[in-house]
Amino acid sequence: MDRTIHLCVITDATLVPGRDHVAVADSALAAGVDMIQLRDKASDLRRLLPQARRIRALCVARRALFIVNDRLDLALAAEADGAHVGQDDLPAEAARRLLGPDRILGVSTHDLRQAAAAVAAGADYIGFGPMFGTRTKETGYLPRGTAMLREVRRAVAVPILAIGGITLENVAEVIAAGATAPAVISAIAGAADVGAAARAFRERVLAAKRGEGTAT
């Protein structure tokens, strides 16, 4: 990727009644978020496509990246910047062939072997986690922790988006351990004020990158 990412917000339309993917993305982008990932494994693609296209337009206006989780057909139809696949989704090699060389490919990883394999398959960035306990995204893996994140950081050169149970209180830890950025779901998409939550996360990440620990 040719852009620096400080915060990725993963949309979830189930956390707050009446709040759809577009609403989450709009508020997060207004707060300065660098990447939006649309994640919805249950909804009908025909219903999601208008939302995906609207999010893409918002991301273009804010100069942010737009990634679609899992559903490559939706990513291509919405002209997203790329797609993100998990270990149980379409294999990374196949996803790379379908996306072509110009779109971004992200791959979820949970250990050093998976991280190396994702990079070898053409991933532009990897997701790594779950960092801490989380109920938002079930991975089947125990929390990885910052020690394992440091191992992965030493082994791969691509950006790492840390995910899973990341909060304002622990986000500085994952940055210090080598994460390029956190990928956050419930702490932002489920917050009473999405924009305020996103802004607080971004400020905390930037402070950590400046070496200011957990200062805001």
C-alpha cells in the first residue's frame, strides 16, 4: 500500500439499531479515519451494493481507503480499493488473481506461519489477532497478545492491522508491539458517538507513534 494507515474502522450494522454501514463509515471518516472495511457476511448482496457504492464515494471524498471483507464480487462491483479475506474464505492466491495487481489484498492471520503465507500469496497487508478477548468477531483462536505480534512484525515487511478486543486503554500497546494500525469494530461502530470514538482512537494511535505512550 502506498498510504500510511493509522486507524481502520470495520463497519457492523448489527451493533446499534437503525445504524447502517454508511452511517458508521460517514461518521468515522469525518473524524479522520484512514481506512473503512465493510464487513457483512449475512446481508443480501443486492442490498449491500448501494451502501458499498456510497461508502466508496465517501472514502474518495476523504481520501481514505475502502476495503470489502470477504465478498470479492461486492468489492469489484462497488469499485472498492480492495478486499480482505480470512483463513476460511477464498484462498489468498485466488483472491489476488481475481483482484488483479492494482487492488489491495488484506488477509487475516493468527500466527507466524499464516502471516508468512499471506505475504507470499500477495497480501498487501495482514490483519493479525485476536489481540485480546473479543465477542464481536469469532476466530476460534485464543488471544495472541503483544509478544506474538512482535514476532510477526519482525518476520514480515507489510503493514499489520491488529484486531480483536482493542480499546483506548490498550491500543498503545499494540502500536508499541509493531502494529501499523488497529482495526476496530465494536469500540467505534458500537459507540454512542462514532465520530468521537474514532477521533479518540486516532489521537491515541498518533500519540503512541510519537512515543508518548498512552497519552492522548
